[in-house]
Amino acid sequence: MATVSRALRDHPQVNERTRKRVVTVARRLGYVPNRAARSLVVRATQTLGLLIPDATDPIHGEIVKGFEQEAAAHGYTVMLANGFDDEAHERRALEMFAMHRADGVALMGSALPQRGTRSTLRATPVVFVNGEHPSLAGYRSDLARGCLRADDVRGMEEVVRHLIARGYRRLAYVGGRGSASDITRRDAVRAALKRANPHQPLCVYRPRSAGGKIDEALVATIAGDRPDALVCYDDKLAFQLMNLLREHGVTAPQDVAVVGFGDIPFARMANPRLTTVAQPSVEIGQRAAAMLLAAIRTRRMPPSIQLPVRLIVRESTTNRAAGSGDHPGR
Amino acid sequence: MATVSRALRDHPQVNERTRKRVVTVARRLGYVPNRAARSLVVRATQTLGLLIPDATDPIHGEIVKGFEQEAAAHGYTVMLANGFDDEAHERRALEMFAMHRADGVALMGSALPQRGTRSTLRATPVVFVNGEHPSLAGYRSDLARGCLRADDVRGMEEVVRHLIARGYRRLAYVGGRGSASDITRRDAVRAALKRANPHQPLCVYRPRSAGGKIDEALVATIAGDRPDALVCYDDKLAFQLMNLLREHGVTAPQDVAVVGFGDIPFARMANPRLTTVAQPSVEIGQRAAAMLLAAIRTRRMPPSIQLPVRLIVRESTTNRAAGSGDHPGR
DNA sequence: CTGAAAGCGCTAACAG
DNA sequence: CTGTTAGCGCTTTCAG
């Protein structure tokens, strides 16, 4: 038994001939080692848990992809759970991960408190991707280790700079659900606008009613107010908005400029093609897994990081004469 | 030990008072039962494997969501792997599932042969969602049990009927990568067109070069040919195409009608809103998990099923005078 | 280099 | 109703 175990794991101290023989017979028998049994003795499951809000969102999909890719490349399997922005769901998922003894856990877009879940999960390394706990607005209070996110503030600064350069004056922010990232992006826009133009206040709309639907009345209001440019919480919201505004005869970019956030694949093929802030989502997922792997290996969680973003200028902000110094499109 | 084990699983034969006491102490100690140890003795892991081509595709995301939801509702955890349309990746993933002793496995959009993988996975129930093995074109040769897909043929028939009713004559099919579903959809369009109009041949384009990119030269050709209507393999391709055609001054629906397949969330907010065939993707994922669960419970795989689809008429096919009898848009 | 024995954390069968 | 015992399938000493 011991020899078979060693042979199958390419242990050095086993004669090449016996190894071959073992492998051959194993294959003939259709023998597949039982990881559960192994994990019991080595106290490691070669498994990573990944909690996402909803597999349906394109950004989440990219993060999942990067995460799974990195994990698989190192022989780890990923357990996936949807939290649906619901605390009970999230807790249940974490409990599952704990029972399965995931060697590491990544929480993406979760509103759970960081300290709390770290201590609940005891010795298991935990990484927070785009943490949404209310206290996190501004992104200054992420823990020093194991947190990961894009530099949203910088992204919004570039957005505002771009819009101002193009001659847009009356900017509006169209918000999401009041999550940490929503607040952060809104505040970043407001601050950047104030810096550029101290006397121009930022108009803020929150058109998302319960259930993620858009409040049509508010769309009518926006159509009436007709700001110069709408900076949206994310690409999806930007598209929903443009779609609804179209029914009010308001078209981007002729009547309003529109900016998204995230650069989902669709942004580059929409009509109009959407100006947006690109985040390296796949890389974020990949690095989240890498951090976990490093923490498992070295027993020390790597420091938190913020990944750079990039403004992508496309058609949705291009009716006015182009300013100077902006990045090329595509 | 045995009493603790029973108490924590709400076994009936344990005194309520002891149960309470056990639960209390367990919580205080932060005790979490080890599933690996349990699975060793009960010979079940409460785990389902899900193989998808790429978490990035919106349709896959919806399937993942439904699958995970159903699994979680029954206490099962899902292990996710991306196959990237690569046989080696897929095989590695299945091997992982086997080592972890997943109680059931779902392969989505895989080109692996059904019989072969069933026998490889031995006693583990396997479900095939949208199987893409080349032999599957036409969808007549899915195995009798454990296969799941949408009724693409019916969907395409409705598309053709709709287009003909609207007065479009010169139809073209714009294909994907020659997968089983691609062939099936193309043939369905061709057959339906022949039935409606025996002398009108179907023009077929295959613009996807290696790496999923679109061959620009072919787009120019399409722009030159200017068929009446483009029936696309899926929504994503439809959008890519409309985007590229726009550069050639060809706009939908004024210059060509365009139809997609899948009804991704974006289809309803795009400009123009896309006429497409809606599949119940979340439900497909949910039912795939349900089939697996049933197979685990009854030791018998439920019969294969084909889910109904629905034509959704939107702006991208509406420049001509509307025909009669078509479904309303939304 | 190979084999025998102990034990990872749990559940099931069996006594009490 | 509770406790004792014997494994589940593997890896890891420790002897040969």
C-alpha cells in the first residue's frame, strides 16, 4: 500500500520499475486516489472557496475565470458559491467552505465585516476582493493584508478630467445601491469635479429601486434635467440608462455624454461604444488565487493591493470638440 | 463521540437536553465537522462538479447560477472548472472531480464523447448540458438519459417564420465555430427557409477566425452582399457583427435585419434592441442539478429533456411593415 | 527501496 | 438514550 501511494505521487524513493508497474496496474483497474482520505492525513484539501455575489454579472465571470485558472494551474479545485448579496447566504457558504476545509477562501463583493470573518474562519487564509462592507467606503480602511481591488478613485478622477477636457460642465453621477464601491466612486467624482470646477455641484441620481429595476420616473427626471454628462456606477447601469433615455428622446452622445465603469466586453461593441474605466478583472481573480496560494505556502498573507485602471475613451463621450491629452480609444 | 455526531446531525435518538448541550459547547469551541472524514465513511461528498467552457460567457453564467442555487438548496457544494474548449483541460477537470469523489458531474458545452465519459466516470452520475460532441449535430443522437438542452431547432424555425412574415427574403446564417449547436442551428435555418421558400438558398458566413476574433474581410463581404437578414449563431456574435458592419455604413435594422440567439441581458438594452431566441438558461442550470440530485437519490438517471425556447421580437428586425401573427416584443 | 502499523476525523453497528 | 468499537482510504513513521 505504501509503495503504491508513493509511486502514484512520484515520490523519489521508489524504484522506477515498480513505479511503472504500479501506474500500469492502477490505470487498468481504473483506480483513482481518494482526495478526502488523503486530505484527512495531510490536513489539506487542495481546494479553494470562492464566494461571489452572482455568477451572472460579466465582471464576476471574469474574476471567476482568473481565479479558477490560477487555482487549477497549481492543482487546486475551486468551490463556488453565490451569495446574492444576502448575508444569510454568504454565511451559509462560508460554513460550507469550513466544513469542506477549503485551504483558502476568497470573498468577492461581500458586505461581511473583514475582521469578523477572518476570526470565524480561524486558521484559513481569507482574501477580500472588492469588499463592500459599509465601513469600507473610500477604500481607506481595508485590512493591511489580503485585500484586493481596482483603483476606482483614480479611475473616476480620469473620467472627470476627460469630461472636463471635452467641455462637459454639468456632470451627474448615477449611483448603484449605496454599496461601499458606489459611495466611493460617487465621492471620487464629486471631489474631482470640485477640484476642477469649485462652483459646479455634482448632481446625483439613484435610479435603482428594489430588485435592481430602474425607477422610470427618475429616468424622466434625468431626461428633463438634461445634464451634460452622466457618470454611471457601472457599465450595466450605463446601458440600462441609455436604453431608457432613448425612449425619452435623449440619445448619447448627442444629447448627453455617458460613462460606464468596468469595461465589460459589451462596452466596445455597443452603439454607441461606451467610454468606460477598464479594470483588469481576470487579473484580479488570478491574483486573488495567487495571494491565497502564497498564504498557504508561506503561512503569511501577502499585503493588500490596489490594481491600476485605465480610462477607455469611446463614442459615448464624443459629441463635443475633442480636448487634448486624452488616451486614444479602443 | 457518537452522541456528539448524532446531536449535530439532529438524529432523532438523542435527548433534547444533551443535544442542546452539545450544540452549545460545539459553538463555544468553534467546532466544525470535517466533511472529508464524514464522506469517507458515508461514501458521499455532498459535492457536485460543474464543467463549463468559460465563466465569462453570460449564458454560462446563468447556467452556473441556476446550478449552484439548486445544489446549495439541497446542501450540496459545487466544484467549478473551466474547460476552455480544450480537451486536455476538460479531462483534467474530470479527473479532479473523480479524485474529489463528486457525487455527480455536469458537463456543459463539452465536446467529449458522452458514452466514453460516462464509462470513465464509472458509477458517478453525469449530465450533459448542450453537448457539443461533433456527432451530436441535429440533436438526435443525445443519449436517452441525462442530456439537457434548449430546443434550438424550434427556435430557428420561429426566427425564419418571423423574418419571412416581415418580408425579408434573402436570409443569411452567420455561424460560429462549427460546433454541434452551430451546425444544428444553421441546418434548422436552412430547412425552415427551404420550406418557406424552396427556391431561395441560404447564404452562410463563418466570420470567426482563430481566437474568437472576427475576420474583418468577411465583414466587408457581408456589407457588400447586403442580405436582407442575418441570423446569427448567438447574441454575442450578432453584436460583434452589428458593430463591425456599422463601420461599413451598414446599420441594423435599416440596412439589414439581425437576429441573435440566447437573449443575454444585454439584448434588451442594446441599440437597436435585439430580436433573439430566449432560452431559459438559469432553469437549464437548475434542472441539470436537479437531474443529478434525482440520479443520486434514486440511483437512476432521469430521461433527457429539451426545454422550450421563445422568440423575442425587438427592434433589430423591424424596418419593414410588420407582418401579422408575431409575438409582441417587450 | 519496500512493507507493516498507526492514525487522520468521522459514522454505523452493536451493547448496555 | 449513550458509549464502545471498528473501520472508511489514505500517508507517514519506522523496521527491515
